[in-house]
Amino acid sequence: MSRKSVYTTGEAAEICGLSQQTVIRCFDNGQLKGFRVPGSRFRRIPHESLLDFMRENGIPIEAFENDKIRVLIVDDDPDILEILVEYLKNDGRFDVHTAKTGFDAGVLTQKLEPAVVILDYMLPDLNGNVVCRTIRENPHLAHIKILIISGMIKPEEIDLLMEAGADDFIKKPFNIEAVVDRVLKLVNV
């Protein structure tokens, strides 16, 4: 669905994966901001209000932005980046972006709001747990899924990553199809 400036309750329901009645109830009780069309009972929801509602309720926004799953791949190894980017782009279901440092990962996560961050644990500037914690501390990014990929990690470090906010972990070397399966599972596709 193309981006509009104002949506009907039916359009908002379709975007959010909710019933129209649920959207109307959320509108009527003030959870979803909008306005009524003068002289009628019709409700309209501005784009930014719908986006805020989706964020506040953990509704993935990638379906709202386009029909592809937005993925941010964070790894400083150019070979791994190339393999993941090429495979995901060729798959056709993904809108793929990359970063090579933890700092860039933080900036791009805020800018792009990907559905999934595929994150290397050992980055040149920050470890994956710092990136996870930073993402999880921002309530507008709470819906983002984090998949850690690493070869140099101990079991206790995996536990710390999960405590820091990671949703899943894959050990290097990895099977590319397994990565795609995990990403799809994380976004419930």
C-alpha cells in the first residue's frame, strides 16, 4: 500500500493486521489519534498518528513502509556482508541495508527502523551486547528483532546477549538458508 497522509479505519486495520472494529475502539478511546470527518461519523487517522500507534503497540512498521522486510546487516567482514546482502536481495522479500560498526548500526537503526538487525557480536568499535542494549533502551525501537551472528563467543556470552536484548543467535560459520529462516521466524512470516 502506498504511503498516504490520512487513512480510513479500514486502511489502518489492514496495515496493522487488526480488525476494523479494534481500530475504531482504539480511535474512540484515544489510543489512536485522528479526527472525524465533519458532518459524518467517519474517522480518519493521519500518517504520523498511525505510525506512533504502531510503535506504541509493537506492531511491525515494515509492512506499513513497504511490502518488503527491512533488514539491517551489521558486520565488519566484507565477505560476510557481501554473501548476506546478495542472498537477501536476490530472495526478493527483503529491503537490505548495511553497517560496519556498532555506531553506524545505532544511527541506521534509528533512521531506518528495520524489522530485523542481523548483528555481528565482535565489531571494531562496540560489542553486540552494547548495540542490543542501546536499541532496547529506545521505546520506539522496541519492536525491532535482533539476530546475533558470531563465531567467537562462549555460551555465557550468548546468555549475556539475550539479557541485553538479542532475540536469537546463530554461530559462524552459518548456513545462509538458516539465517533467512530465522529472520522470517522473528518477523512471523
